Amino acid sequence: MSPITIFQARRILTMAPSRPLATHVAVRDGRILGVGALDELTGWGPYRLETRLADKVLMPGLVEGHSHLMEGAFWRFVYCGCFDRRDPNGRTWPGAKTLDDVLARLREAQARLADPAQPLAGWGFDPIYFDNRRCVREDLDRVSPTRPVGMIHASGHIINCNSAALAAAGWLRSGIDHPGVPLGADGLPTGELKGPEAMMAVAGVLGLDRAVLAGDEAGLRLFSRLCVRAGVTTATDLASPLPDEALPMLLRTTAEDGFPTRVVPLLRLMGAPEPTILRAAALQGQSSDRLRLGRVKIVADGSIQGFSARLRWPGYYNGAPNGLWYIAPEQLQQALTLALQHGVQVHVHTNGDEATDAVLDGLERALEQHPRPDHRFTLQHCQLADAAQFRRMKALGLCVNLFANHHFYWGDEHYRLTVGPERATRMNACATALATGVPLAIHSDAPITPLAPLFTAWCAVHRLTASGRTLGEHERIGVADALRAITLGAAWTLKLDGEIGSIECGKRADFCVLDDDPLAVPAMQLKDLPVWGVVQDGRIFAASELPTD
Amino acid sequence: MSAVAPPIPVSVIGGYLGAGKTTLVNHLLRHAEGRRLAVLVNDFGELPIDDALIEARDGNLLRLAGGCVCCSFGSDLLGALQQLGTMRPPPDQVLLECSGVARPGAVARTLTLLPALQRDAVLVLADAETLRERAADRYVGELVQQQLAEADLIVLNKCDRIAAHGLQALQGWLTGVAPQARVLPCTQGRLAPELLLGLGSVPRAAGLAPAHDAARQFASVSVAFDHAVDAARLAEALADPALGLLRAKGLLRDALRGWCVLQQVGARGRIDALPGTAPAQPRLVGIGLRGQLDEDALRRALAASRA
């Protein structure tokens, strides 16, 4: 018989309806034997009492329902964002508030590079906050006129680079005529590259190539450290091409004794649906405890701040033309039908409300052909949905994972520019989702915004924007509901709620370890609540003891 | 002499799902007639290429009969195009089959990022039977119309499924949606490659006359003349839809540039210096639909461009 450990805590928020509070939890083989008072747990047999967490508050390990492993790899590059952000080593990088701050930070990083030809890349750049002062290649030439230098924006959809990076990509020339490559008065590119095609070649020069970063073992380890610091024990990678050659690395790394995170990569569907759906079905059998395979992600449209989301009437507030379909609605419906048929769970990215309608229509028809109870297909982001759409989600058995963080970082832009005051107010309508009975999760979309579910909960509770406006006071939700959304709610959208998301007999021993009780601290402090670390599969990981480099 | 290889022409093949893009590509491959075609497709999901044409499969590359190849580009179109640019020997022509939701005009502009490639015509396929319904669709109607509006040449496919008066009405409607484009009615993409391909600067020995015009759908005109022309002015005049020209090729003596080749596909024209020895006499060949090609207007345009 495997040994039993009983963890003693100041308080345990179990999120289990039959016993919401406890002080002890017994664990064997990484799973929960029971939760309660000590004398209710000793009957399982000889045990070791673990007292390291005796003054801590435990809650279920947090579940990040929409993140990207790439956040880990990005930390090998220079953080150029406008807001303070903590790295995998626990160091907080102050936000770069002006373009000069950004350039100074790049220069500082450059001073540590021995090889004068080595490219220098940054990430998280967000000139929205610099009064839209555009960064041009001459700015970055001041960092280096010879070394390729560039940075990818916080949105992930734009790169700014210097002349040397353009030259290395073969683009420092006239004759380019592409909407994603604005030209200066001299007829040469300004160094701003918008959209995947325009970015791809320079991303390759800078080492920011997405496909390369997807199979990055070091990045996976850095990502897992961020998870421990954020109290996260299960995180999604939404989505990955999951190349066959990356799979053994993912299985091996996540299975290591010291690896602290359960990873749920969703397979990205592009083009013809059938091969991807069948591959996902085949991958289900290869899952391990800490690598859960066999789900699919589809992207239906683009982003609202990039004006590439598909909106219904009356469209964009500033009159921008409607956005792009990333998949034909017929193919979307075909994919949903095949997925229902083969028992593959699908998450669909929609931002605009027209894209959401296409999923609702497509799923309705798909369900007529292949009814499947409890499919739990999930709308990801789904930022602009209105109340009627939430009612249809409920009727069709859809779940929703709303982008609560987005409201803080871009809510002011949505109010002013993209969708206007009324629709900005209803974006990411958490209260409507709950009132309608649609299963709710909330997310960071890291690296787009920081991996920190307690911050995400804070965003949903307060709906404050970066400028301090309360945007949509009637869509605010309570702290208890927000905490449920980052645990059991997200677990539900992954069909993992029977294993994780609450502290109950039979479930995985995954805990988020806090210095204080999130239900007892003032709600405004939720985002600042110190995370001590996690317990994952019964193993203790203290943030302060993580390896650093 | 420059050692730089001439840029490879890339035909962009767009159009919504089910319009017949893949059928057209297969047809062009079957009638490559010595052209080394490189086909780029979004993915191999639905077996895009006739089995009979495939000689070998190598990851994301299919080797096809007659030195042709087919690659899938997935999410990295630019990378795949770059790879084609470095193929040795280089392909004569690239056929880029867009996804059903792509904007072919945007894809064509992507080609300007790659100096080894040059844009040939944008061909947009449309299903004659369902086009009007698609164009009114709540989700994709606007996209379908945008795709048409970005075409140099609209290949109106599946014309056997509609009545003659329906076809006429459809062509009238297309004039409003895509005034810049020439419209080529056909069935199962069965069109002579010469009609669709070849803004490339090197003229082929084969003339312009479609090799398989069993239905006598096309009319052609060949005009020999002596005078020098302003080639740019001529190209502009030939783009006028009133001429009913689908495709034109001219061997011209430009007043400033000397001997050159004018290639016209739909509204898109291209003028290049003529390599090799000068021909005996300037000549302009035009082709259009029988009953629509206006020979007199063509001759007038030629006369008006006299240098």
C-alpha cells in the first residue's frame, strides 16, 4: 500500500458543495482520499502529517482554460510590455511606459549579447499606450544598425523591426505592395509588419517563429514555473499543431517527477476538417495523467481590436469594414458534425458576434445529424455575445470561456473605437452567462495577457479598465463565482471536472496554496493575493524553491 | 547579362468552397503540355490531386507526372512560396490554390514580398448554379462578392447546370459585381491553359488558340501590322471590357523600348522586353468568347496606340 500524507492547512476551500470548508486533506498516490478534520481522515491507516502548509489557505489547483505554452518560450526574449509582469524566475519586470523606455530595455539586453550578429527580440510591445506614436525601423536602428532587432506586439499580430532585420528577410527594398507592410516616404517598409504573412519571414530572422516555439522543451519548463507562481496546476495550450515529433518530448517532460503542471494541448484544425478530427480521436489513447490529448480547437474569426473579428450589424464603431472568416461556416459545421460523430471535443474561438452566430447555427445543424449528450463544446473568447446568444448556448449545451482580462487591457479601446460604449459594456458578459446557466470559465490567453487566474478573477469581479473605468457594472460577478470559474468552471469545459477543480475524495490532489483566504480579503486585493505555490498530484512545489536561471 | 533567374509567374486561384478550384487545378495539370507546374494547396485533406497524376509522395510534397509538383502550405504560405522560389530547376509556373475563405487579392499582394516570384492573373472560380445564392448568404455573401471583385478573370464553372437565359442573367449580374473582370463560362474547369496562364515574359511557341474548343466557344483574331506603338497605351486600351478580350498576346515594337511582349489576361496586362531575335513583323493575337470579341474595336485600339 502506498503511503498516506495528510496535509494540514489553516483553511481549505474545497469548492465541494457538501463540505465547502475543511482543515485537512489526506492524499495517497497523488489522489485525494478524503477531506475534513484530522480525526475524520486517520481511519484510512498510517499516515504522515504534512505541516509545511499549516498556516496556508488551500483551494483547488487553478485551471487556466485558455493559455499558450508559448508564454514560457517568450521569456527568453526581452519583455517590452507597458504593464509590470513577473517572469518564470519570479522577477517582476516594470512596464515600459514610453518608447524610449522600450529602446533602453532592448539596449540593456543587447549589452549582454556576446555575438554581434545574434538577433535581439522583444515581446509584449503595446504602443496603444504611447498615444499611438508609431514605432518605425529608425527607432530600432538606434538600438543597433547592424544586428537584427525586433519585437512582437502584445496582440501577437504585429512585429516592429529595424533595418537590419528587414534586410535579413530580404525586404529592405522598394516594390513591396502589401497591406501588412506599410511603406515610408522613401518607398521602403517602415519596419511595421502586420498579420501572419507579413510577420512570418522577420519572425524567422528574430527566432519568434510560432511553429518553432511550439515544440520548445525549455519553453515548456519555463511555462510550468509560471504556473506554479500563479497557483495553476492544469493549463491548456490552445492550440498547437502538435507535430508528431513534439509528442514524445511533451509526454516525457510532463511525466518527470519534478514537472508541476497538467497540460491540455488542443489540436488546431485548419483546412479540411476530417484529418484533424480523426487525428484527435486517435490521440485520445496516448494521453497520460499530465498530458491530456484528443481535443480540437477551431478559429472562426480574428480579433476585435485588430478589426478582423466578424461582427453583426451595425459592425465596427469607427466604420472599419467587417473582419475575416478563418474557416468557412460550412467547413465549421462539417467539423462540428464529424467531431460529434467521433466523440472529439471542440473549442471554437469566436470574438465577433457574427462568428458566434455561425457556431450556434452550425452546431444546431450538426446536432440534428449527430445528437450527442453532454458534448461540452466550448466557445472561447466569445467576447461580444449578447443575451439571446447566451440563451442559445444554453439550449445547445455549449460552454463559454470569456476573456475577462481583455476588458482590463483593451476595454477603453473598445469603448472609444472598436464597438462603442454600449457593446463595450456587454463584452465578456460573465453575469449573463451565469444567469442563463451557461457553464462559465474565464481566461488570460497568455501570453496575450499574464497567466494569473486570480487576476483574471479580479477582472471579472470589478470590470475595471486600465484607465480606471468600470465598464459594465451589471456584468460584474461575485468573488465566489469568479473563483469557481477559474477552477471547477474551467475543468468543466475540459470535461475534467470529475478529476480536478474541487477538493473531494477521488480527485487529483491538486491545490493552489495561498497566504490568505480569497473569500476573506477585500475583493479589490484579489489580484495581489500572494501565491505560495501549488500541490500537484500530491507533490509540493513552493514558488520560492523553483529553479531559476 | 544578369545571373538572376527570371521571376516565376504565380497564378492565384480563388473562389468560395465548392466552386471547382481543385477541379480546375487537376485539369491544368492534365494539360500541362510540357509546362512544369508547381501547385500550392492549403492542405491535402480531401485528396486534391488525381491519383493517376501522383508519382511519389514526400511529406508535404507530391511529385507529379511531367515534372510537376504539388505542396501543401498549411499556415505558412510565405515559407512554401519561398521554397518554390529556390527549386532547381525552377518551375515554369506556380498555381496557388487559395482556401475558400481567402481574399485572392490579398494573397496576390503577398507575392510582392518575394522577388523570386511574380504575380500572374487572379482567377476566381464561381459555381454558376449556386453563385447568386452564395452571394446572398448571411455569413459569406459579402466575402463571395469581394472575391469576385478581386478577380482578373472569373471562371464561371458548372455552366452545364443552368439554362442559357440563366447564364446570360448571371453574366449581367457579374458585370455589376466585378466590372473589372473577364468572365469565362465553362464546365468542370475545362479551359485551355493558354487562356488562363502566362503573363510570364517568355512567349511560348504554341499560339493562343485554345487546343480543345470542341464547343466552338471561342473566337480569335490575329492582326499583323508594321507601325511602332506605345505599348503601355495599348495595354490600357486592351483592358477595356467593351473589346470582349479574354486573353491577348502581342509582339510589339515600342517606340521607346524597342521589341517587347505584351501579355494580357483579363484586365491585367504586362509588358516585357523581348529576349532573343526580333520577329519578322509585329503581331497582336486576341481571343474572346464567340459573339463577344469585337475585332473592329481591337483594330481601332491598335491604330490609336500608334506611336
